[in-house]
Amino acid sequence: MLNIAIDGPAGAGKSTIAKIVSKRLGILYLDTGAMYRSVALKALKEGIDTKDRLSLVKVADCIDICIKYRDNEQRIYLDKEDVSECIRTPEVSRAASDVAVVPEVRLKMVEIQRGIAAGNEVVMDGRDIGTYVLPNASLKIFLTASIEERAMRRYNEQKAKGITDIDLEEVKKDIELRDKNDSSRAFAPLSKAEDAVQIDTTKMTIEEVADKIISLVKRKI
Ligand code: C5P
């Protein structure tokens, strides 16, 4: 069963690349960040402080997260509502990084992720896929890019969505904070698996990165 793990810091291009690679290989794509974002959205909707661990454990206990695929694209449902778009705000990004620190939240998400990988060939992107979720993945990739490039990518993404009240320096600070949070947490932090191939995408086009991963997959199988 082909399982590809793509990890790396925010804005390194994981989801863009994972979508292309999964399409070219004809296998599923699972964006695990969307799951942590959904937990965060629920906490925010319920007015819960995203640093309040006990309340977050309760949220995770009764959360109903469901992944569906429409025209090969992942949609995520929170308590039966499609939240695929509204989990993309900067507020939810920050909150997701907070809720992702809580081991009980992670264990619940990992159970769903492993369940999907057990029944499907999949390209999964996240922070802990190669190190924790799929330690026996067929191929592990660790994508990086300079902080300036990653901030610029996120800034352009938001602009393309019609969001105009954003500041590049603020975007950069947000990313730095999330990276720090994600790398320093005790349980399943963001880190490169020993057997992962690291690709610095700073000066690469999307197609070049996808081609490189496809050639690594071909070498493996
Ligand atoms: O990838 P994305 O930016 O959507 O992820 C949102 C947040 O979810 C990350 O900043 C990180 O804190 C958390 N996350 C995680 N483990 C994953 C995927 C995402 O901790 N596998």
C-alpha cells in the first residue's frame, strides 16, 4: 500500500504539492492540518480559551469530524457542516497551533488519519506524519523554504482570496510563532523524520517540486 508522508513548517507548499502528487498518482490526499483547524474552529465557536487544555479535551471527546471527497477534492465536515473554507482564517490558524499541543486532541486526530491510511493509498500532509502517524510510510518528504518565501506565499494566497487588510510582516510573525509552537510541543512535534528526504522549495517551482517527488516515488516502487 502506497503511503506518502509530506511534513514541514507552515507555508512550505505541502498542501499544494500533496494535491498535485496525489492527483498524478491517482491516490487520495489527506490534509491533516484541516482536522486541527476544525477542532480549533469548534473551540472558538464555543468561546473556549484555546490554551485551556481541559476544555479542549472535552471538545475533542465529542467532536464529529468527517472527511469526504467531492470531485477528488477533500471536504471537511464539523458536526455535519462543511467547514472547508471557514477554517482558513488567520484566527483559526493561530488557534489550530494551540489545540494541536494537546495530546488527547492529537490522539483523536491520529486515529482518524491512520484509519484512512489503512484502507487507502494516500498522500498525507502535516507536521508529524513521517515521525508519528505513518512511521512506515513508503516515502517521507520534509518540505522547507525560507521564512521570507513562506510568508510571501501565505500573503499572496490571502490576497488572491480577496483579503486586503493584511500586512506581510504580520503574516511572517504569525508563521514564526506557529513554527515555534509546532516544533517545541512535547508530543509529536514538527520535525524531520530521520529517513525523510528534505527538499528546500525556496527557489523551486511547484512543478519542479512535484516532479522531484514523483521521481522519488518511482524509484521506490
Ligand atoms: O497545515 P496547516 O497550516 O493547515 O495546519 C494548521 C496547524 O495544525 C499547524 O500549525 C499545526 O499546529 C497543526 N498540525 C499539527 N499536525 C499536523 C497537521 C497540522 O500539529 N499533522
